[in-house]
Amino acid sequence: MYRKLLYNNDCILNILTNTVIFNFEEDWKLYLEWGNSNIDVVKKDILIKNNTLLWNGGAPKKEITETGYISTLSDKVGNILKRTTVSNDTTTTEVIHSNSIIPSKILNWCSTNIINACTYYLNGTLMNELIRSHDGNSITETYYDTDGILTKSITENINLNTKLVKVFNEHGNLFTLTNYKNGILNGVHQSFDKDGNLSKECSYYTDNKIQSIKYKYIYHNSPNGVVLSESYNKRSDGNYDFVDYFHGTELIRAKGIQKFRSSDTNLKTGIMIGTWVFYHSSGTKESEHIFLNGKIMTSTIYYEDNTLNHSIHHV
């Protein structure tokens, strides 16, 4: 029947008649009698009034500072929902979890461009972060699991249309690093073992839709990290010129043409076609083989001094 007014203690609102009663009026005694019979209602009304005064009734509360202002939005019981700080050209917005303590999101803006943005788990651990470079051309996004371990990082250059993607294992060690341009593989791709050691490196280059791929496998259990290198250069007919090298050298071990299915993007299970040549470590020809549709047709074997050993017809 009666409600407290926000800014006055010497009067009360009669909600039935929508009239204000002052403490010097006769009807004030009726209010006091009603209050004595409805103590819990009066206590609740006082609590609502105090919370409304303290937290601005859930409306944004603005505090002027030397460089701008701070705007705070709370619910009607005082839990902070959102805080915006404007300082010169920079605006920082915090969105708070329901516990009113830990932020769920923090966004920083400079004029109309975002500088960085962070999202947090309920336990306060960073979930993901977006950072824009000072020139505005590059954006990096990083992702974390609930324990705060880095899982993925993506850096995009808007002007160059390039993307660098890093994937991390469950221990936070780098697992793969891949470069893209115009939405396709271009540049270095690296793979790492569980301890974060480089185990494979591929270089992708695309020019006029002709793709060149060079593979390098690194064996850390060998002296000086012995390397097996392979290269794949895509031909105009869609097949690949393949070159294999002796471990840790630039000496050619074998070369020929391989054909891959369109689904075999990692070039794992190619079919040998045409003429394949194998070499001794001295650089002389070891053998020459002719393949048709993946089947070997003829073989010619040579001694290390390049003289003929023997020839074989397989069909």
C-alpha cells in the first residue's frame, strides 16, 4: 500500500491513491500503523530503495575522469554487469561474469578500430584473445584451454591476404606451423614432435596455379640431425616431378614422376609413372625403371662405374 521515496525520508507514497503523504499530515499516522503490521514489507521496501540509490537502479552510472569517464552498469542488487572506461581515444569495455568479479570479456577500442579483445572462462583463465597490429593490417587470435594452455594461434594479414596458423599439443608445445596465401598453402609448413622439436618442414609455392612442394624430414636421433629431403614440383598435367636426396646431403637418390589422387593433399601415396632414375652415392646412375599406370615394365641396372649390369623386362 505504501512505498518509500528515493530521495526523501519525510514523506511516503500511497500507491493506491498515487499521492505523497508528509510526516506532518494526519494520514502519516495511518502509514505508521500499517508499517507496524507489515514489518517484512517495509524492510524489503527499504532494501530496494537503498540498492537503487547505491547502484543507480540498474541504469549506467557515469563517473567523470580527467581523460574521459567510467560508465558502470549493475543489476538492481548491485552486481556489476558491465564497465566501460573512456580515456582520450581509447575505450575499454569489461563484461563481467554473473559472480560480478571475474570478467567474461574485455574489449579495447581506439576510435572505431578494435585494439584487442579477450574472453575468459568462469574461473578467470583466458579463453581467447584477439590483437590488432598498430598499423591495423594484421590480426592475431590465440586460443587456450580451461587450464590456460595455448592450443591455437592464427595471424592474418588483411592487405597481403596471408594467414599463419600455429597449432599446439596438449602440453602447449608447438605441433604444426602453416602458412596460407589467398586461402591455399603457400610458404613454410612445419611439424613438431611431442617435445616441440622440429620433425618435418615443407615449403609450398604457387605461381600461376603451378605448385612446388619441398619436403625435409629431420631425425634428431642421428648425428647433427640427419635430414632426408624430398621435393615435389607440380606439372601442368597435374602430376608431380619428384626428387629424393641421400640423407643429409644434396645428392640425388632418385627422381621421377608421381601421380596422386586429388584427395591426397599430403602427397603420401603416389603412383610411379614414366621413367624413374636411381643413383649411386657417387652420383653415377644405379638403375632406370619405366612404369605404366603404377606397374613396373622394364628395369636397367648399372655398375657404379656406369657400365651396364643387366636389363629386365617385367611383362
